[in-house]
Amino acid sequence: MTRNVCLRNPQPIHDTLELVGGKWKMVILATLLERGDLRFGELQRAVGDITPRILSHELKQLEENKMITRRVYDTSPITVEYGITAYGRTLETVIVALFEWGVTHRQTIMHENAAETPEAGVKASSPFD
Amino acid sequence: MTRNVCLRNPQPIHDTLELVGGKWKMVILATLLERGDLRFGELQRAVGDITPRILSHELKQLEENKMITRRVYDTSPITVEYGITAYGRTLETVIVALFEWGVTHRQTIMHENAAETPEAGVKASSPFD
DNA sequence: CAGGATCCCATAAGATACTG
DNA sequence: CAGTATCTTATGGGATCCTG
């Protein structure tokens, strides 16, 4: 799996995080990757707890870095569609890895809690709400 | 590659980033993954431009989350060795993905620069310094 | 050597209200 | 609908110096 990759120099990791680090960018890209093109409002609801200000800000940066496209439609009121680019898609491996680890981690935590406090844990939050 | 994974709910990505997000944690884990156990000073040099204060801070959080171990040796002066745990190792997929994307991205950027400004680009910075 | 103490700052991120 | 404008806050991150 690791093939011939040698990560003795961690600089590339730093580079990646500079582009798509932070709390929201990966989540936004994952959403566009899974659901296809979305309008601003749809995206906001899909991502969850993000304010328009922050969403707008993140989208601009992602667009600057060619990760997403922004298309304006002259309807009334106007609509705007965001979509992931081919280049953005190259992050799929990263995004899926982050996602899968998060899922497994949740299960791990749940089992720990279940072992420590048998009554709680299950009712705390459903596996995938 | 994506298998049966469905990331319509991006929450797990958020979870992962809460644990190992930020500028340094992934880099630290990658370093320990590649080079094995390291002492504080070695780690600082390996990671690069991190101050002791921040490194200490990050290490504590990683230890709290069972990602790394901390072993104190009663030499004089004392030495401390940090190592990645089995659980930390489960992040290898994520770390390698981040790393590989960073490497590819660098090459992409380089080629762009080379195309736009033929003279520059190459001399700007060596591929992997 | 492995950090802690202190002070400091830039910026990520959020709340709220408003507009073409 | 798709954002902007303002204001505010939290904190991630850093510089510098110090110590067991």
C-alpha cells in the first residue's frame, strides 16, 4: 500500500494542509464529491453548521486553488452552482481516508464507552445520525 | 478504490480533523511513523520549524488521544522518547495519502510555472530539497 | 536535554444583521 | 438566493527567556 513512498521529509504533508487544511475545506470537497454540483444554500445545509460568511470565504479559496468551479446562472433570483474540478477530485484518496478513519474511530470510541459504562454509550448518539 | 464507502454525511471527516487537524499533528505522526522512536530534540529537528513550546503542546494532545507514547529514561540528563502507538499507526493510510498528494501537487505546480515562465521555475526551488 | 513560563499576535471562525 | 458588512472571540501558533 505504501509502495515505494518514503516520507522521511514531511514537507509535502505540510503543503497539502496549507491548501486544504482547516476545519471546513475537506468537508466541503467531500460533500461536492459525493453529491455533485450544489448551490450555495444547498451546500450550507449539507455541510452542516457553517455560517454563510465562512462558507463563502472557504469557497473562494478553494476556487482560487482550482479545487472547485463556480457557475452563475442568470435566473431570478440568480443561482450559483459549485462543483468539484478534476483536480479537486485528485484529493479523493485523502478524503476517503479521512472519512474511513473517522468512522472507525467513532466505533472504537463507542466500544470503549460501552465497556466502561455499560448503560450509557449506546444512547449517547446513534452510530450515524 | 472507494469501495462501498458513502460519505454523504461528512461528520466523520470533521471528527478526524478534530483529533489530528492543525498544522503539526500529521507531520509529527508521519515523522514518528517513518523514523521510529525519537527524542524531543530529534523530533524537533526532524519536524522542522517548530518551537519547543508548540511541539510539547502537540505531543501532549497526541498522547492524550493514544496516538503516541512517551517514555522517560532516567539518564543524566534525562531523555524522553516518543513513539507512535498501534492506534496511531491506523492513520498511516491518511498520512500516506496526504503525503503523496503533496508530492504530486508540487510537481503540478512546478510544471505550471515551467510552462508559464520557462526560465524560472527550475531554479526557484529544487524538487525535493 | 526536555521542556515550562510569559507575553504576543495573526488569523480562523462565529454571531448577527443586512443587501442586490 | 447568494452572499457582504461589522464586530467579536477563541486559539493556534510563535518569540524569547528560563530551569530541573
